[in-house]
Amino acid sequence: MRLTAEWLGRTVDIRIDRPLGSKHPQHPNIVYGVNYGELPGTMAADGSPIDAYVLGPKEAIKACSGVVIAIVHRHDDSEDKLVVSTEGTWTAAAIEAAIAFQECFFDSSIEMAPGS
């Protein structure tokens, strides 16, 4: 199941399971440069809740609400990711830079709302 543009602009609640500065549970060389979590009550292609990168907070957090500003389409993986902002305006280039710590391992592209 691919995520579609209907997610863009939605306000969502995120439960953080990989806070800023934490290490990936299976690949300890990957350190999270942003908070990363999931949307409770949703389901991604892997059967788990939809994952999201959270942009804005400069410290590790446990949960937040924010606006979906982009979708990361992974062309070589079964699930896409959401990009959620809690503050500020983000360009595609800034999003790519913020999530490169993990997305550098995938063939992915970013979809934003038209005019973003």
C-alpha cells in the first residue's frame, strides 16, 4: 500500500519510538538526526503503523502533533514514510537533507503539496 497525497496537509499525532540522537535498533551505525515515530491506529504495508519523520523539535521527544508536509516514496521498499512538521517551513531540499541519515540507503523521492 502506497501513501497518497490525501495525507498532505493533515494534522496527525505521532508516538516517537526512535528519538533524535538514538541509534537504529538493527543498524547501530544509523543515528537518528530527527525524531521518528508512528501514527497509532494506522496501518502501513508491513502491517505496522505508518512511520513518520518529525521535523522541528531540536531535542528528543516522546510524542507530538504536527502537519504532514511530505511523503517519502520508497521505490525499493514496501512502505512509504510521512514527513511531519511541528513548526516552520521546509523545502524539498531541506527535507532531503534532514532525513538523509536513513533515506540514503533507499531509492526514494519526496512528494509535497503543489506550490510547497
